[in-house]
Amino acid sequence: MYLPPHDPHVDDPMRFKPLFRIHLMERKSATVECMYGHRGPHNGHVQIVKKDEFSTKCNQTDHHRMSGGRQEEFRTWLREEWGRTLEDIFHEHMQELILMKFIYTSQYDNCLTYRRIYLPPSHPDDLIRPGLFKGTYGSHGLEIVMLSFHGKHARGTKITGDPNIPAGQQTVEIDLRHRIHLPDIESLRDFNELSRIVLEVREQVRQEQQQEGGPEDAAGLGRQSPQPCAESPAEQAKGPGDGGAEAAAEPPAQSGQGQPFVLPVGVSSRNEDYPRTCRMCFYGTGLIAGHGFTSPERTPGVFVLFDEDRFGFIWLELKSFSLYSRVQAAFRNADAPSPQAFEEMLKNIQSLAS
């Protein structure tokens, strides 16, 4: 099992934890051992369910128990999963989320079903190389997201989930047709100014969708490289209370060039060590929901490209910032055999989450 680094250190490498192992014996026989728990390898079972799917089962789940009972198990899990103790976590809501995750994950006792996932296919026109990224999700900690490109849109699909948004859902969608030019660095510190710019772009997107007869299917669009905008969509537009002032726009960031970046005052970030320059920004939407994936809705935000291996997303409604860093671990035989196979996989994992 690949685990993200401890929150909020997105640039640290992934952690590796063995879950089971197979001993190949003579005469085509084999033994399976479960590696879960802290009492050493013990008897397990692996079953091939169908193509690209298998299940594991532990036959001695008592090996997963600890002498100190559930409390000791929880504290040990907390140290391994989060790199801290319960006393270190003062936020009551975060304590609640962590306890929910422990209860949810520990009930399976390593009796799990595995399905193959493909890495996204790449294309020379892609904004950056697609792949897996570690991202900060507030009190939920770090989660794994797959960034893929689909014509005029990019998608971030959750590979690991949380009590609000499960794995398989599109956590962010980026509209590569709508570049956002940030204001000067002092104006950028004003959340209301950034909000005004983004909401004006959202209104422009809404009007375009109405003219085109409804929301577009991103997967069905032809591939198109993002082009620098001639002028900011927010320029010369009036917002509530702005007195008709023009939004100061930075010149488009050329390849290799950066423009100053800082989070607006009031936007929270788990990781304050985010880059202070960015290449370019685009309009996007992020998926939010209540516990149990109740009342899901897509809300406006800003996709911020820092470099080839890092990007961010400003969640306007939550006043929150997620920082994503590329997973550098190499996965063999993980490439999709075709773009169609990758699209089918995305549909399958989303239907599982639903």
C-alpha cells in the first residue's frame, strides 16, 4: 500500500507498507501471508475475481489486535498514519474526522478488493505531464489525486477519498479556455478582488454554455492547447461596489517565466511553504459535499500552475487552498493501453464511488 507523506508535507516521498505476500512453492502451489498488523506474517488468501480485479482475505484477524485493545490500536495507527499523537491535534473537527477514518478503515481487517487503475495518457500539448499528485485537503490530511487532460479541460480525480468526497469523484475540473490573469501582488492579497475576478469569469462561462446549448461534455471535446488571453476576462468589468475600477492584469506568463503569487488574506492553507511565483492560472470548479457525500455541488475556484511538478487550487467558497505535488514513485506496467481504456477506467471508479 502506498501512503501519502504525513500532513502537510506534500513534497515528501510516498510511504510504502506491505499488505500481503505470496510464496511460490514447488508443483505450482503457493502460500499467501497477510502482513497487516504488528504480530508478523500470518495466514491469508488471495482470489482472482475477474480480469484486472482480485481480493485479499486474512484468515487470522486476531493477529491484527493489540494487547491494549482498540485504544492502543488507534494510537498506533495515528502515529503511523499522521505522524503525531491525539494530544497534538487540538482542532475538535479534525479529531472527529481522524476517528471516523480509523473506524472506517480498520473494520475491513485487510479483506479488500483491488481493481486496476491506469496512469493517464500524455500528449505533447498537455499543460504539464499528467499523473498522480499528493494534495492537501484541510482537516482530511493528504490525499492522492490523478491529473488528466481531456481536450479543453483538465480533471483531478480522487484516487483516495474522505468522508465528504469519496475516491473516484472529480475533485477539481479546470477550464483551459479561460485563463485568469492575476492582479498585482498587493491587489491579490485582497480576497474580494480575486473573488470578483473569478465570479466574472464564471458568469462568462455560464453565458457561453447557454449559447452552446448547455454544459459541454469535456471528454468529447477536441484537444486544444491553452492559448494566452489577449486580455484578462476581468478587465473593464464592473463588480459589486468596485465603482467601475479596472482589474489590473499581469502580462501572460511565458514558458520558464513566473509571476509573483501570494494567497489572499483570509484564505487558509495547510502548507504555508507554497511557491511564491506561478506560471499561469485558469478558471476551475471544485467539488464540495457534506459527510457521506451529501448535497454535492461544484463551486468556483482558481487553478494555479506553479511548475511541472506542483499546482494549487483556491476554493473560493471555502476560502481554502490546496497544494498538490507530483508523486515521484515509478509504477511499472501502469500505462493505459489506449485513451479509450483510460476513459472507461475513470467511469468505472466514479460509478463505484457513487
